[in-house]
Amino acid sequence: MTKPRVFGISGWKNSGKTGLAVRLVEEFTRRGYRISTIKHAHHDFDIDKVGADSFRHRQAGAHEVTIVSGTRFAIMHELRGAPEPTFEEILARIAPCDLVLIEGYKREPIPKIEARRLEAKNREPLAPSDPHIVAIAADHPVGDSPLPVFDLDDTTAIADFVERITGLRQS
């Protein structure tokens, strides 16, 4: 099985990562690509509702709970004290697609664009210490960088760049 094409979006909290990821998914989908995403959360999260049947199954001790309908399915896997799965383990579970966009996973050795916004909690640049950052997308002027710099809202130009970097576009 071939490894999927991956491209990451990294940055500090409130740097515009999610907005950029959503716009890129919309743009790539418009271009006819099949896109999947992986979002890394640094906090506890739950996609289930207290009291729902699936929640009750998990509370009873189920290792995995799958919810299936005519429009979607979700598999919730309880770690129950086991270590967080590696990036590679999660990537291996993704169904075949043209590109997997990664939000977060700052330290993974994958090509990434660094999102920067003036209102981010931390504004220390990541690019100087991460050789896998191949471009910067910012809502303010960025000086003194050898990397390509895009306006954070220029989704078309960023998507064109990602196509070239990942080999999506074979031209």
C-alpha cells in the first residue's frame, strides 16, 4: 500500500490553522480532489453526547464504538490508559484519498506551512527551528525569511503551492 500524500498546517494557538485548513479542503474539493484531514488536539475531547446510546456503550467499557447511518459513520476508540497512537498509526487508518491535510502535529517530519496571525497567543516563529516548514502564511508582513510567504487568506495561491509541493498536480 502506498503512503498517502500529506501536507501539514502548523502554528501557535489562534494563528489561523483551522480557517486555512477549512479553506484548503473547500478549494481542493472544488478542484476535484478527495481530501481527508487529521486534527491533533492537545486537550481531552469528546465527539459523543452524554446519555446517547454510543456514550453508554463507551461508559460500559467498550474498546471501540462505531456509529453508522446512511450519511456517515464514526469510530471512537477509547485509549483507556494506553499511549496516544503515533502519527503514522493514525495515518495508516485513513481511507485512500488524494491528500491528507494535517492540522497540528507540529513536530512531525512532513512538509508544512506555518500559519501566523498578529493575534496569536505566541508569535515566536516556528520556521527557523523546523526544517520541514516549507512556506509561511501570515496576516502581516513577514521579513527576513528565505521561505515563500503567502497572505493567510490567499487560499488559491496556497493550494497551488501545496499541489506543487505534494505532487498532486503532475504538470
